Amino acid sequence: MFKKLLYIAFLGIALSACTEDTMDNINKDEANPPSSAVNAKFQVTDAIVATGFTGWGGAYAWYVSSYTEQTFGTGNNQLMKTELRLRGETAASSTFNNEWNSVYANLMNIKQIIEKCAEGGLNAGQKDILGIAQVLWVLNYELLTDVHGDIPYSEALVSDQPKLDSQESIYTDLISRIGEAETLLAEAAAEKMNNTGAQDLLYGGDPARWLGLAHAVKARLLLNTSYRDSGAYAKAISAGEAALAAGFDGAELSIFNGVDCDNPWTAYSWSRYYTGANGTVVAMMEEREDPRLDVYAWDAFGTGAAYAPAGDAELAKCTETVGLPMWLENGAAKLHIFSVSEINFILAEAKARTGADARANFEAGIAASFADYAEATEEDMPDPADYIAALGAPAIGEIMVQKYLAQTRDEQVQTYNDIRRCKALGEEYIVLKNPNNNQGGQNQWPLRLPYGNSDVVSNPNVAEAFGSGNAAGNYIFTDNIWLFGGTR
């Protein structure tokens, strides 16, 4: 009898264990495994695409391009309101809410990649993937803090109501992280690692090319700090030269075919035609007899209005009237995350400010821009040699103008940084002409961008910084970010 009872007890335990195991398996979604089970190399693909699409090439750039007057906001909707500097659009927490959420979502993905590369993780020891993730982390957080100032950082991806970190502390950490990325990628390159392969849409998993981008990102970070640290120019030169020595030739997304996959600028333009050519750029090009003018101010609709004067209220309200840059009609145009022209202009400016010879980088930056305009529009461009010769010695002012014209293609966020940085230094090389920038004696040109609504309504820390009642969002017109002289 005892043996029978013992047998029944063991049978019960076995059945219980079997049932528990069965239920565990039933609860597994084999078609959608948890992120912890996914190799980080697959997440790298999403992180790169999001960095370009929703980060540096999305609505942040579309709106900012009106503030920098590199494009003209038209179409009687959001970009029209931006062009006319209407506070209900410029200062609203809803304006950049999608981008705010998307960039933080991308950072959560990047955080998971970094965690998987830690000891005991699924990708432990893969220094190439960890280095790539650190570069992408820096690029995304740089974007957020450059446009918003103080943002959730140290607690952003671990707390429902994260505190705001100071931009100064964020930049300190970003520069440290990009240094870590340089070390990791240099070691990965020496060991000939390639754990991403074709999943890396920028460089095919080559850590040596990522190392070049890491150096370039470091140079830009340092240049951005130059108002706060005059010694940053020498450091930026060192990082920029390291980028070129590593063979850096730009970070470009070239995954578009113009049929079923379009460059985000083109997709936006085709869906709404809210982006036109701006008279501010046209005037600069006309003054220099710039051959890029014909493809920038293109009378796409045959209306005779190839461009619009900055802030023109009547043309801003029109749809499919104002001409536009020709590259907006090319869905296959590459999207820059960081162009080779930018690294050369960073070097040219830093060298000119420190008394070094800036000519070679100045000329290389212009030549790269001519090639980029030609490729993006599929139109011929003349050899830039005569144009460069006519510009004379590369003074600071002309370096900044040529960088502005080059970044008119699709790098307007960094132009926004440059304009604000130069203003902080008491310099105005890019003269903005939109009459709506100042109305009723009040500044209507945003010194920064408003926080996203999701955090304004749910995070007391962000809500306090955003303001409430009649003061809500007004800080963007009065308070510079820390980089350019402000306190937050």
C-alpha cells in the first residue's frame, strides 16, 4: 500500500511539472520572441534607420529649415505657420511630440544593444557592435539636447518621470562616450571584427569606417562647445583630422530607390508640398554666381515663382506654387547622418579661428557639396575650381556661408546649431531675413525647440520646465540653451 501511495505521489509531481512546462511553452510566442532573445545585430539596423529617418532627417530638420531660412514653409498648414512664426505652432508641445517620442524609443533600442554587449549578455565581447551602439547613442542624444537643451538623460530610459539633466552634464557624458566608442572600434578594427555584416546599412559592419564616424561626431561635439571652451577648436581639429585619416567619407543612408522606398524629405514633400526654396539662400547664391542655384530654386510647378522671399505671407499660404529644391523630387537621394562636407567645414572653421591654414578643408568642403548636389538631383555640376578661386581666401564668414549652402541639402539641424553658436559669439554671418522673426518688439525666432507633449502632460519635471498657462512654451523665445550662453 505504501509503495502504491509513493508511486501516486511521484506521478502527481511528474504530471504537475509536465503541465507547468507545457503551459510555459504555450505562453511563448515563437513568431515574436522577446527582445532579450534577439541578436543585437538585428537591432542595429533599426537603430541606424531611425537615427536618419526620425532623428536627423525628420520633422526636426523640416521645421528647423524654415528657422534657418534654408527652405520656405508653404502649403497653408504646419510649415506655413512655422514660416509666419505663429506661436501656436512654434511653441506648442504637440509640434515635436512624435519626434520626441520616436528618438527616445530609438534610444531604448540602443540601450538594449549596449546591455546585450555587456558581460553575460547575448553579444558579450562584440566590441564592434558595442562601439556602433555608443556612436548611435551619442548621435541621438546630441540631437535631443542640441534642440531642446536640458532633457531627461540619466533617468530617461529607466524611470516613468525622469528628472531633467543639465546640458553641460549631458555633453560631458556624450564626449566621454564617444571616446569609449573610439577605443572599442579601434580594437574591433584591429581584430577584424564584423558581427553585423549586411545588417549595418551604413558601413556593412566595418568597424574601421565606424571609427571614422566616431571621430567626426567627436569633432562636431567639440565645435558645439566652443562658446564655452575656446580650447575646443584645437581638440576639434585633432578629432576631425583623425576622421579623415581613418578614411571618413560620410555617413549616408542610401537605402532608397524612389519607388517603394523614398528619402524622408521626398516622402514628406510628395505628400504635402510644404517645402519651397527660400529667397535668403537664393540671394547668397546669386551674389556668388553659384551654379547650385538652378537646382536649388527650381520652378517645379511652372508658376514663375521659383522661390519665395523669407516670411512672405501670401506665398506661404499657397500650395504647389513656390518652386523647390530639385532633390526633393528624387526619392532615391541619399540621406546624410553626417556628410563629408561637414567634417571639412568643421576643420576649416577651427583652423581659421586658430590661425592655421584652412584652405584645403574649405575647398574640399565645397567640392563635396557640389558633388552631393549633383548626385541628389541627377544634374551635372561644373568643376568647382573657378567658383572656389573667385571666393578668395577662406575667411571665417565665407566658411560659414559655404557650410550653410552645403547643409541646405539636408543637414539643417547643425546649421541651426551654428547660427545660434555664432550669435552667442557676437557674430552674424548668416543674416536671417524673415520679417516675422520679430513681431511687436518681441523675438519670435526660437532659440530652442519645445518639449514633446507626452512628457509635458505626464512628467512634472518636464511640465515645470515647459511652463503653464500663458507662459507655456514661451521660454523657447527667451532662454538660450547652455551651449550658447543660457543656463538650461
